[in-house]
Amino acid sequence: MPIVFVALFIIVAISAVIYGAIQARKRQEGLFALAQRLNLNFDAGLDYAIAGRFSFLEQLVQGSNRYATNVLSGNYQQNEILAFDYHYETYTHDKNGTHTEHHWFSFFILTLPASFPELTIRREGFFTKIAEVFGYGDINFESAEFSKAFNVRSPDKKFAYDVCNAQMMDYLLANRDLSIEIENDALALAFTSRLSVEQIEFNLQRLVEIRVRLPEYLFTNI
């Protein structure tokens, strides 16, 4: 009987590897087709340089063995963009040894024509409220609905108010799943998992919609 269980385990493990490889291949093919349609570049390899290049972005400095893959890059609606799957590892330790956990999510970056201080706009939640207790307070706005829905932080309050103008607040209230970070010349969107190919194009458009709502005087008065 133990031999039968071992054999079944091996079969299941091999099947999982094969299924994962097939799904990865389908994803690459779908992203390559999307890149061709949008006239973007596509690279399915592992890119460790992106993590270093944008190490000032909070979401890209977690864990270890950080890299991007399935990278879309190029000009999208007159904006230089990057969109990619992002990987990092964390480790847990118990009496059975060290266990590696692999984390994956989708990330989008649009290059801005100016450099700005750090600004994060994230959905209000349990962890953001805990952070406030320890002194990491967010910035409040005249819109009580927006302040309740989003946690906004920046060392430059004026910049935060400029970004979170009436049009931007309305847009974000209609798109409450968005998590935004601006720093230096990067406007970034982060998600908690890998998005489908269809969602990649949808969120490229949302990235541009956010860029459009940034006041032009931010780029002319520098």
C-alpha cells in the first residue's frame, strides 16, 4: 500500500508540473498576441533589473529573489509603460525546517515627464488602520467618502491634494480596487495577484486614465 500512495503522489506531482507549464505557455502566448496588437515589446524571460531600477517603489522591495517576467514595454497612447508579472519569495521556519513561499502579482508603471515625492493611494483596510495607530497617519480630504475609502500618504501634502483633485477622487471612487504609487518619474499600479491577459489591457487603459487626471501644471511648473 505505501508503494501505491508514493506512486500516486508522484503522478499527481508530475501532472501539476505539466499543467503549470501548459498554463504558463498559454499565458505567454496570450501576452505576446496582446503585445503585437498594441505594438508593444514582449519579453518572457526573467528580468532582475526592473526590481533594482524601481527599488524606490514600496511594492517592489518585498522579500528576496525578486524579478519580473512576461514584460510588456513600449509606447501606449503616447506614454512609456511597463507591465509585468512580478515574483518575490518569503520564508517561514518551523520544527520541520525552512519553507519558501512564492508570491506573484501584476504591476504596471507609466513614466512621467517630471520627478515627484512619494505618494501612495491605497484602499483603506485593517492594516492601514493599524498603521495609523502607530503614528503613520494618512491625509484627509474634504470628501468624507474618499477619505473613508482610501488611505493617502505623502511627505508633501500639497502634492497629495494636487493629485487627489475632484476628477481623480471621482475616478478612484468608481475604481476602488486600484492601488497607486507615485515617486520620482514613476506612476505605478499594483495588484495582489496575477491578472488575466484581458485584465492587462484593461488596466493599461486605467493607468492612462489616472495619468490624464494629473494636473498639467504639475509638469509645467517644475
